[in-house]
Amino acid sequence: MNRIRKGDQVILNAGKDKGKTGEVLRVAEKGIFVQGLNLIKRHTKPNPQANQPGGIVEREAPVHQSNVMLLNSVAGKGERVSYKTLEGGRKVRVFRKSGEVVDV
């Protein structure tokens, strides 16, 4: 079970976009891709089979998991996350400071 999942709102702790927030697009082995943050420019070749033009493409680069915190919408800042098992046996993510369940 990952602490950060696709669709979560996160805040960046480090890097060129430090302090900015965004939504997680995907979680991969190499890092976390956040929408509109950590943008890089890549030169791509045209691919006529995929109907893809060539040129300079701007896209998101991965951010390491340690440089991202889950955003607590009530507090308005990033918080650490732990796990708690409910009475029914369901395992949920919980904010460490406030103790609130992360709504997913």
C-alpha cells in the first residue's frame, strides 16, 4: 500500500517548484508525476505511424517520493501519513498530526 496514490493532491518540499501543489498523474518506480510541476523540455522525432509531430515537447518529469507530501485540505499544508486498521479490518491512510482519515 503506497502512501501517495494517483489522484492525490500533493505539495512539493524540494526542487524548482518547491511549495507548489498539484494532482498526482501517476506513480512509477522512478518517481511521482505531478500535473503541471517539474516540467522539462524534450526534443522528439516525428512518428508518422502514431501521427505524432516532431519538435520540442514540454512534459512532467518524475519527482522522488521523499520530496512530496500529501496535502491536508483542512489545514492547508502538507502532512505525513500513517496507517490505521479500522474495526471492520479495513486499512486506511491517516494524517499523523490531526489523525483525520485521508478521504479517497
